[in-house]
Amino acid sequence: MTGFDTLWAELEPIGRHASTGGYRRYAYDQAELECREWFTSTAQARGLDVEVDRNGNLWAWWIPPGVSAEAPALVIGSHLDSVPDGGAFDGPLGVVSSFAALDAARGGGLAPVGPIAVVAFADEEGARFGIACAGSRLMTGQLHPDKARALVGRDGATMAEAMDAVGHDSSGLGRDDERMARIAMYVELHVEQGRSLIDQQASVGVATSIWPHGRYRFTFRGVADHAGTTRMEDRHDPMIAFARTVLSADASARLSESRATFGRLEVEPNGTNAIPSVVRAWLDARARDQGVLDEMLERITADAASGALANGTQVDVTAESVSGILEFDEDLRDRLARLIASEQGVDTIPVLPTGAGHDAGILSAAGIHTAMIFVRNPTGVSHSPHEHAERDDCLAGVEALTAVLREFA
């Protein structure tokens, strides 16, 4: 077994749901806390200094003798939390690979001129509180601390309450300029969430950009009534307006070759024999550029309004989190691609955009030199138990990340 195999075997069982095979690791819940304990023990076993920053992000620092702790650091990592019943690789692959790459580089005699850190950003998926990349957004000032503290999770607890309950002082949330000044460069390794590397028959690739995307809460309000006694023509059913909006989103996304998904739904009173009074639905929308995204959202919102008007209901739309298009640093991207291609003994490796959001995008938008490495996913499926990466491809990712440490540290 390699170092990667050992690390993966330790982390892989945590938070897996027995009946679905998917993972339920939500910010500051028991499974995610166990992942944090794994991170801490893994780092300490390697003599790394572990700390939790003011926004709940985990850091493991290697500061060799003679290297200033205040020098800008090369940072690698990803996240440990998951979507509901998510796959094993989304996030954890990057953290495990980072420790494995650091082991390999140190074993090869790496003598860095500055610190190296492995990071696990907090609440990247936003599964509990609704805002993706909360830890990195807070650190960079893209999420206001008051808004973050007030976010209410699926269990009814606010983010502040959840953090305080596990010993993280939520009063300290907010932009962390000192932390950002310590990051010279951030490289995130991630399983690919699509089929580009399959189609190009490549183990790894490098990211070019992240599509603009956002999460929008649609609240449809009607009148609760009896399902058996209320005539169809007398109903003010918000579920009908919602259903029309789902069809509109699907058609609009297909028309513009974009992405639109209603994946979360809350219904009141949520009774089998009751017409709903309220339907809350969350739209995840993404497109290749901002203009296309804006046009698609305009069509969906207009159709929601007209659908609500048609049956005497109302709809409000709230943007919960929005990110513009993110182009990774072209020079850094190309240098990384050449380096990894040379490491693999090939002429080129794929460079590809992604529709998925990542902490790397948040840091890049904040002006930090950032790049991403993708590892092939033979299923092409993500945010699902069917998400996968073959061992040989994972090891190729570790080799690529090791080459990054040797070249840039």
C-alpha cells in the first residue's frame, strides 16, 4: 500500500450512510467533526502545526528549520464536507492527496524557501446552511459575518449556534487579511465533476475557468385547503406555480446550453391530503458567461411570476449566493500544465473549464494566485454515491501535486 492508500482507507468510512452508500458530512455535525479529527491527527503524526482559523478553516503547517513562519506559503488542499448523500471523492480526494504529496516531497528531500500548508476549508458545499464555500468566502470578505452567523440550517440551528456548540467562537467570523497575506499560491486538486477527461483519455487536467453561478430561493405562497373538498377552480395552490417554474427552468437551460436545477424543496404544511400554503424551492443556475446566465434567470423568474399570477398565488425570489465567472491565472495555468505533462512524459494535458464552484475560485477572485488540478472520474457522475476515481488516476494526481511542490516551493 502507498501512503495515499493508507490515508484514504482511514478517511473513507467516515460519514458514509449505510442504506444509500452516500456521504453525509455537514458543517460542524458529528461526521464532519470526525473528519476534522482525522485531519488533525494526520497532520500531528507528520509533525505539522495545526490550527483552526477564525472562520473554521483547518490548516496544517510545515515550517522547516530556518524558514520564517511569516513568509508567504504554498498552500494545497480542498474540503471535507459533503452534499446530502454525496460521493467519497468530492473534496476529500484533494485533502488526502495533499498529505500524500507532502509526504512524497519531504521524502524526496524538498527544501522549501517558505512554509507549506495543507488546508481543509469549512462548509464548502453549503449543505447545512445554504451558502457554498462559506469558510473561504468569510476569509476573503465575500460573505458578511453577520449574514453568516444568522444563516439557519436544516436542523433549525444557526451557523453561530452550530459553531459555538463545538467550541468555535462565532464572534470572530470575518475577513482575515493577515491569513490571506500568508498565502503565496493555492493549488486545489479535485475529482472532475464531468466527462472531459474521460473523453480526452487523460488521468489529470488543469482548470481554465469556473462558470458564473448562483443559488436562488423561490418562495411561492398560496392558501392551504382540503385536498378532497376544494374544487380545482377554487384553489390557490403554490405547488402548481412551482411545477411550471421547474419546467421553465429545464427548457431555459436546454435552450441556452446552461444548467438549471431545483434540487431542494420545502413544503408547508407538507400534508398528503392538504393543499400547500407555502412552497420554498432552491434553484442552482450556471452558464458559460454572465450574460447567458442573466438571460436565463430573467426567463425563469418571469415564468414563475406569470405562473403564480395565473392561479392567484405569489412568488418572491432571493439570491442567496452569486459568483461571477472566474478565469484562473493563465500564466500559472499554462506553467502548471507544462509541468504536469513533463512529469507524465506526454506532450500536453487537457485544460478545461468547470461548471462547479470551488474554494479555489473564491481565493482567485480575492487576488490570490490560484490553480486547480482535476483527476479523472470514470463515471462522469458527482454529488452522488456513483462518483468515483480509479486508484491509478488518484496516484497520478498525487504525482502531479508532488511536482507542484517541487517546482513552486
